[in-house]
Amino acid sequence: MRQIGILLFPGVEELDAVGPWEVLSFWTRTCPDDGWAVSCISADGGPVTCAKGLTVQAHRSFAGLPAPEVLVHPGGRGTRPQLRDAGHLEWVRRQRRTVPLMAAVCTGSLVFAAAGLLRGRPATTHWASLDLLRELDPTVDVREDERFVDDGAIITSAGISAGIDMALHLVGRLGSPERARQVRRGIQYDPQPPF
């Protein structure tokens, strides 16, 4: 099975992680013949407390996910200390050297920028952090109005709920557009906000 890892860390925004989890786990569980599996990972494999107080148990530690082909780095308040955490930034750089496809949700893009992964690339993030993205790396081609930006080996998404759209895009890219439509129907994702 080809592996997808979703990173969990203290202060992760709940929907940044759980939105993509819903999409990707629905896909991998209902279509096992597609050959993909998804796991949530944390530094030590233990639980993390998210930005709004939800506690989530990881499936594996960083070291316990065998050769992931996709790594999803969510955002949230917990990304702010990561921007100055040399150890975490180096871990992200190491992942980029071995993981073929890396995706950031919301302010996870800021971590990618701080690690140097977005140099000269188009990218997006939460609307309230677009200026910080520009400050972290002035070479980034900031796409303010896009829900997600696919630049080949790196995908970034706008804030929070945009991670669901990005995850559906991943299903379409890794599986097929028809598979992504099946997943969208399966999770009954049809945004028509009342306000």
C-alpha cells in the first residue's frame, strides 16, 4: 500500500487535519484496490491537543510511517512556534528530500515557506496570513484568490475548509477524477453556505 501521512502536532487546527482525513480515509477505506492507505502521525505517535481543545490520537510516530508518498502538513496556532523551531524545519526539509508529494493546509504553508520549500513557487495560505507568507519568503508567488495551488511536488491550500477541496484534488490526482467525484458524493460534500 502507498502511504499518505497527515501530521498532527500541539495546536493543530482541527479541521485542517480532520477535513483531509475524512476525504482520504473515505477514499482509502471504500476503494482499497486503489492501493493507498492514510495515517495520522505525531512526533512520538501519541495524542495531541488541537487548537480548540480536541485531543486526537495519532496512529504512528514520525519514524513509524514507512516511506510515505504523500505528507500533509496542516496549519493552526501550533505552526507559529514551528516557524522558529530549527528541528521541525529540518524535519520538514528531510521529508521533502524523500517524500514525492507534500501538501500544506492553511498556515502549514508558512512552515513550508520557513523551511525553504516554497522558494520561487506559487502558493497560498489562510487569507489572514498572506502577508506573513510574503514576509517569510518574498520569492513566493502568492495566489490570494485560489482555494489550493498544485505546483507538482508541492500543493498548498487556503484556510481551514480549503483542505477538504485540496484533499479531493489529491484523490483526483492520485486516483482519478471519477474517484474524487465518488468520494465527494460519499461524504456528501456540496458546500452551499447559508450565509
